[in-house]
Amino acid sequence: MFDAHRQMIGIRLRSSSGRKWAVRGSKAGLFWPDGVPAEMRSEIVICEGPTDAAAILDLGFDAIGRPSCSGGADLIAALLAEDSKDVIILADADGPGLSGAKRLAKDLLKVARSVRIIRPHRGKDARDWIASGVTHDQVATVIRNARLVRRKQRA
């Protein structure tokens, strides 16, 4: 797990049974796969967790994973404060995932060029969506058609 400057701040492990834990002394951070350069393209997909980020990365998008559906907002905001991007939040298709995506979007409106929220059209998360056969072009179309998240206007 990394901070906004790509410095390692923790290590999360997963057993073959699916149990997750962090190495003692670790801090929760961003899952920033090696395939995503420090100088990312102008668009970044933010996923829930390392395996969803890796799945989206496999489709050819720059992607990072947040530590949970509600974690990592401060690290993502710090990352974008230094290099603003168009942000796509790929939420898990459940209540906590969608709520966390909306909170993150609100937090990122101040530092991102634009923010959109998408969710998988099939399955519960990015991995399921990709396993169902979604292609890069189909995901790109979903991103293009997603509404921009806007600040609420005060009356």
C-alpha cells in the first residue's frame, strides 16, 4: 500500500481462503500497481481494492485501488492536488460501495478536473464485470456516458 507520493506505507496479505490482513505496522494506503506510472495519463479509474484495480489495469486503463469502500480519500485527494486528473470512480454494485463512491466524489470535486461514478453492468465489482466479458471499449463507453458529478448549488 502506498501514499500519494508512491512511498510504501503498508503491506496487505490475502490467504488462499480469502482472509485479508496487514503486516504489523502497516498503514492503509492506495494499491498502486506497477503498471501504472507515477505520471499517469489525464484519466484515472479508482476502484475498491487491489484486485479490482488490477482487473481494470488489464483492460488498459490507469487504475489505483482504495483500501476499502470508504478508505483512502485523503490519499487520493493529496495525489490529485499535485496533478489534477479526470477521475472515474468504479463503485462496487452494493450499498456500501455506492455510498463510499458518492462520498469520495464529493471529496474529490475540489482537486479533480472532473469526477464521474460508474458501476459494473454485470456482477458485483470490476473483477466480476471483466469475468463476464466486458471489453475496454465497452468500459470506455460507460465512462463517456456517465454524468459528471457536480457540486450542489446553494439556493
